[in-house]
Amino acid sequence: MADENKNVTTDQDVDGIVDELVEGLSSPSRRRRQEAAHELATYAKSDPEKVSKHIPALVDALYRPEAQTRWEAMDALTTLEPGHVEEIDPAFEGAEASLFDDESFTVRLAAFLFLCAYGSMSADRSDRAWPLLDEAIQCFHGDAEYHDMLVGLVGFARGDISKQTAKALASRVEFDAANGMGYIKSFSAEIVAELKS
């Protein structure tokens, strides 16, 4: 029985682990920063409130030189976004900077998905995010990450977006909805259907 109790992780233990990981985001070691960001992204999914206390540190991590730290921090922020919209607002600029990263499609995708989630939260945010999303759709149409971008756009279309943005999004994907092939056609048609419902 005593041995079983040794394996129980308390809230205090998790707080301590998360605090250490947050410190790791500022480590001089690139590898340590990457590992910390990865673990924090994992914790954000399983125990979001433990990580949400450290949103400013995750926003700061969007400016690290290595791609993995940036995309993991972006993933964590995207997970936390629905419950912490105002606190995550400062991440918009980091996402914008990452959206057209020349070296990492994973960073670009993470930024795109963040902006989809961000824009889905309100009409004003959708109007702010849409020009960036629209440019990315044009730049990366058909690229390796485009499938996941369309998944993000379905969520965006289901969100609280403005009529103006909804009209612009429908206009952007209607050709593919009618004439595309495979997943591009099916997701584009789903987006159009969501916007009409």
C-alpha cells in the first residue's frame, strides 16, 4: 500500500514540474528549451489550468531561435486559447511572425492553427486574423501542411466570425469546393456548408 502511494502525483507535484519546465523555456540550452516546450504542450492538453498560469512565458517562447520551441509553445497556446482569450492576445504578433517562417512548415502550421482558433473567438478577432489566414491559404495551397490548415479553417468557420470574414472565406474556398479534388474539395465544401448554416 505504501508503494502505491509513492506513485501518486499530487497537484503540488505537477505545479513544481510545470514551474521547472517554464524555467526551461529560458535555458541557454537549445535542447532543454525544446524539451521544456514539448512537455508544456503535453501538459496544456492534459492539465490546462496548471499551464495557463504561465501564458506570458509561452508567449515569450514564440521568439526563440529554434523552430521546435516556437511550434510547441504555439500548440500549447492554441490549446489554452478558448479559456484564456484575453491573456493570449499578446501571442498574436508572435503567430504573425511565425506564419511565414521560411525554414519550418511545422512552425507555419502551428501559427496558422493558432490564428484560426484566435479568430474563431469573436467577430473582431476574426477580422484581425483573416487577412493573415487568407494570405497563408494562397501561399501554401496544396503544400504538405494544407490538409491540416483546412481542418483549422473548418473550426474557424464554425466560430463566432464576422459576416464580412465569413463572406471572404466562402469566396476564397468556393472554387475548390466546386472543382477541387480529394481532401481539398471535401474540406472546402464543408467550410462552405458551415458558413451557410
